[in-house]
Amino acid sequence: MAFCYGAPRMPELRRDPVVDRWVIIAPERADRPNALIRDFQLPDDEDGCPFCPGNEFLTPPEIAALREQGRWTWRIVPNRYPALRTEERMSRKGIGLYDRVAGVGAHEVIIETDSHKQPLHELPLPRISSVLRAVQDRILDLSRDVRLRSIVFFKNSGAIAGGSLSHAHSQLLALPIVPLELQRELEGARRHFEARERCIYCDVLDQEIGDRSRLVLETDLCVVLAPYAARTPFELLVLPREHRSAFERSSAEELSALASALRTALRKLDLALDRPAYNLYLHTLPLREPPSDSFHFHLEIKPVLTLQGGFEWSTGYSVNPTPPEEAAAFLRQTEA
């Protein structure tokens, strides 16, 4: 791909001065598979897959791995096409009315399984728990870098959801800023707490467990529900029942319960919607913040069943053709 003269060669963050929205400009990611998607098909060559056993030389040196009987079951490696880099020097600069921050951060890939054909939700429960513990460990490790302010853990499954390889994997992106979407959640939760002295997510749990029309599944430690104002069809929210503001402070028992709820939710979506592409991501407290009485960490799952059009882009409003009550009822009756 050709670059125009004056375009950045290294990653950087740029702020839109009108809406206070940051964008990562990452030229290196133009070289990754399916950087510009045209046909929504992922390459599925197992022999040439960089995430398969025997092809470890195709990835950067691993950061962490779990090995059993001489074979790894998951690996964490730096992203070969990073959006941000730890070796960048922290700098902030104003260019007229524009603000720019050096592309400081970390971008890692969690290869969730050694099996090319096995999706996350088909792994044994202890394996999924182990992957979540690995994410927890990486968040704690990255939080020691005081330049970094937040962590985004996410999974793009399927080309239309932003995936570039079919082998099951997720990603960690450490940022020198707090993303706008997380800021909005933190501020909304804070306003609710100041007015009522209660966590809004705990209030949502109480109401949804009582109402049950949008409840998909519940266990002693976790709840999966379709949000009241779901932005997309079959959007799901996964919440721990006990108040917990930071994912990385979850106990082993809580992580196991979260893994079980996540596996069941993904299985239900897989069966009910015939293997949809989806996005999965974590919202947790910014790094190094003390426990919060107002915020409650959660996972969000968004199957990609519709695409945004001109109305959505121009207004910021979502149009969801599937009421969350109908989605929840359909998933409740889907055996997983």
C-alpha cells in the first residue's frame, strides 16, 4: 500500500477536536491479512497458519505460554502488526488546534488453543479459565508501566467482525488514554452512585433477575442478559453477580464462573444463529485505579448480524431490528 508524503510511519494517536474522540493511526497494520476487507472471507490454510504448533517461527517471541506434556495449549505473543508499541517514547504535541500523542502502548495476541479448528467455546472449561487467568496476569504486568492508562481485551471472530485469521485468538491493547466509551460508562456509573449510593450495574442485575424477560442464563456467580437498550441484534452482557470493579482482581472461582457463562453464551449464539461472526470485549477499570463502588466490570458480546448505514453513522444512534426480549427468549430455549 502506498503512503502519501508526510503520513506517519510509526503509530500515533490523534484527537478529533470537535467531539473529543481519539483515533489510532497505525500504518503497520496495513500489511496484516485482510487489512482492507473486500469479500468477508478469512484465509484458512492450516499449514501456513502462524498460530498453529510448528509455526512458532512465524510469530514474534512469546511473552507467556502454558505447556502440558511438552506441548503448548495457549501462547501470548506480541502482535506482528501492532497498533501501538511499548518502545515508543511518550510525547504529546499540539499542531495548531490538533492534538497528537505518540503511539505508546502494547499490542498482544492470545492464541487461545493449539487446535486450528477449535473455537473458544468448544474448549474444555479449565482451558477457557486458564486463558482468562493469562489475560488477568498480562493486565497486572502491563499495569506496571505508568505510561499506560487502560487495557482493552477483545476478540474479533470472523472476517466481517474484523478478524484476520481463523485460528481462535483474542487480543490485548494497552493504551496511554482511557477510551471514550469506557469514560462514558465510568461517568454514567459515577452519576448514578452520587445520586443513589448504589452501583448502577448491580441495580440492573437486580431488575433483570426480577423481570427475567431479558435474562439468558444465571448461575450463582454470573449472569448473562440481553441489554434493555441493545444496540445490535442478540447483543449480550456478561456480569459477575457480586460487585467487582476490576477484572484483574477476580478470584479463581469467579474466573471459572465467568468462563462457564461465556462458554455457554457463545455456544447458544453459535447454535441459534448458525456460527455468526462476533465481537467480544471487556470493560474494566482503568489501570492502577483503586476499587470503585460505582463501576462493575463486564463482558459484551455482539454478533455481527447487521451493518451500520448512513443513519447510524450520521446520528450515532443504533437501529436494532430484534427486540432484546425476543433475543433472550430464543437463546434461553437453545440448549448449549
